Amino acid sequence: MSLFIDILLVAAILGTGIVAGVFYAFSGFVTQGLDRLPAADAARAMREINVTAVRPPLMLALFGTGLVAAVLFVLALLGPLGGGAWWAVAASVVYLVGAIGVTGGANVPRNNRLAATSETDADALAAAWTAFRPGWQAWNHVRTLTSALACVGFVLALVASH
């Protein structure tokens, strides 16, 4: 069981690290780059990014890591993680709430509202971008931070379990 748990912890570390990196890219420079465009063009670009984001590379990283975190949460409660159990519980909760929960509860609804804006109405697109950007960015910072913290938590769980 120890090797299996180590593999799960390494998968969680890699997954949360990858997801944190993706979110960091948006927080660090992608949205700022979009802001250099006219607002209607930024909205169009973000809509296209959102279409391409919902594909296996990101979905596997985001939700596959969520599944691994959920399994580690259960295993930690059942006892096989030893001294790393509480780190695994904390990391799992932080990731599941802060990355998965915030994505579904805050970022995706904003993406959907942006997507619902008429493609041909530049003024509506500009207004949609202006409404979209601050809240989406703030919640993305939360996703970035919680994914990174979960990564650290899983590293500590791996270290403490040995």
C-alpha cells in the first residue's frame, strides 16, 4: 500500500503543480495581455481560450487531480498515510474547494456569461469584458494560490508519511 500511496501523492504533487502553473499564467500575464487589446477583442480572445480550455489536457489535470485528491482524502481518514494524513487531508480540501469549487462556482459562470454575449455586438462584448475581467481575475488568483498551497501540502504529506 505504501508504494501506491507514494504514487498517488506524487501524482497529486504533479497535478496541483501543473494546475497552479496554468492558473498562474493567467494571473501573471495572459489577462494582462488581453487587456492590451480593445475590450471587444479581449472578450473575443477570452471566449476562444475558454473553448480550447475545455479539452483533455486541462480537464485531465484539473479534474484528474481532483479525483486523486479525493482518494487521498479518504485514504488519509482511513489511516494508511500515517504521519502525512493531516497534510493530505488539508491539501485535498484546499484543492477541492479552492481549485475545483472556485472553478465551478465562480470562474465558469463568468465564462458562460461572456460566451452568451453577442459575437457581432462590439459594444456588448466590450461591456461584457469590463464586467468579466475583475471578478474572474480575483477568483483566478484564489485558484492559483490554493493549487500551489495544495501542492506544498501534498509534498509535506509525502515527507511526513516516511
